[in-house]
Amino acid sequence: MNNPFYKIIDQEEVIFEHVYKNKLPLLLKGPTGTGKSRFVEFMAHKMGKQLYTVACHEETSATDLIGRYIIKGAETIWTDGPMTRAVREGAILYLDEVAEARPDIIVALHSLTDHRRTLFIDKTGETVRAKDDFMLIATYNPGYQKGFKELKPSTRQRFVSLSFVYPEPKIESEILISETNVEEAIAKKLIKLGAKIRNLTELGLAETVSTRLLVDAAILIKSGLPQRLACNVAIAEPLTDDNDTLEALKDLISLSI
Ligand code: ADP
């Protein structure tokens, strides 16, 4: 895989290196689209490490992560899940949106996130000690928005935590240009529009415009879609289903773009 582009925002790279060196688990906090996954891909590539990513959702269970018996012909064969593979191989296990998963995965995480660094596979009775260079990373979308689950304080305290926020305009503009090759003037307009929407708390959006949405708009503009239309479909529509809010966003787009 090519080196993923990631624009360093603050101290995250050096913090990551120290957390890894000291075999601690890492929690990345922040709203969607702020570069958490890209950062992990970038660091995994930089360190030459295998990365196992699990996008957690409400059906994700410990079995999905640890493994299961699979019937093959007349035989029943144990198959490691991504967590077990990462633990055995000394890879990075990346649990995206860990709070969304079923509570039984939190139990499985306990012995992995403390000094024991072990994983107990109850179905086989095996206790797997994590290889020295195993690293656990999880992400969490803080619970101030509707619809997102909370992560219990006792679980949060098991991780060293790093916050991701929307980057400042200069950096966000660099990201847009590097990601899409869009002209600087258009990048600036998109960033300004993003800032306006982020400031409009009265719109009552569950989550506001992320760097990801601005990148998507820039991609469509670069591909030749008219600018306002690109912003309507890449920014306004993904943010809300409420007609009044949608109209307000589209008006704002017409004024800004
Ligand atoms: P998250 O995991 O926080 O939901 P992603 O890592 O998937 O977000 O980022 C979404 C998109 O935003 C990426 O595909 C990339 O285009 C862009 N992006 C956000 N932050 C950065 C950054 N610091 N460097 C490079 N790209 C970024």
C-alpha cells in the first residue's frame, strides 16, 4: 500500500510512538471525519506494522473479534478472529467506534488493556499472551451527540487518550488540496463554508460538517460538478434529513459558493 497522506495536526505522532513503545492501549476521541482512521493507517505504514481494522456496530460481538468454530465437511475448525490474530502476530488492532459494539467485547478487552496483555478464548480455553509489539487502538465519538453510545468511565480509564478536532483553516485547506488537487481559491471557499456551518449551533445538527465532507465536495468539484450542486450533495444532504434545516444549509451554500 502507498504511504497514506496524513497531515500532522499537533503532537499526535510523538504521543503515538511513546504509547506504542510502552505497550499502552490508545483511545482516539473525536467526531467522525476528523482523520482518526487516516492517522492510524499512516502510523501503521510508517512503523511497518500489520493493521487489523474492525468497524464496530451494534451487532459486533466478542465472537466476531476473538473467533469461532467453523464446520468444514465433517470437521469443526477453530478460526481466529481479527483480535486474536493481531494479538498473536503483534499487529495493531484498530477498533473503530468501540462504544457501539456489544458489551461483551469490553469484557474481552480488560485483560488486554492492563499489565496482563492477555486474551482469554473461552471457547477453546486458551490464554494468548500478546506478542511484544501488539497494540490496541480504539476510537470513540464523545456522547454529546444524540444517537451515540457512551463509553463507561471504567473502560475509558484503561486507555491513554488523544482528542481529534476539526483542524484550523490553514491546515484543513492543505488537507483539501493534498487530497483532491482542488484549486486553492475553491479550498478556501469550502473551508469558510465549513466554518460557518460549524458556528451555526442553532441548526441543531447531530453532527456538524467534517473534513471528510469538505474533501468529498472538493472531489466532486474537481471532477466537474457545479460547485453549489457539489456542496449540496456532499455537505448539506449528508448532514440532515430535516427539510427546513436542509433549506437553511442550501441557502448558506448559495450565499458562500
Ligand atoms: P475518522 O476516522 O475520524 O472518521 P477519517 O480518518 O476517515 O476520519 O478521515 C476522513 C477523511 O478526512 C480522510 O479520508 C481524509 O480525506 C480527510 N482527513 C481528515 N483529517 C486529515 C488529516 N489530518 N490528514 C489527511 N487527511 C485528513
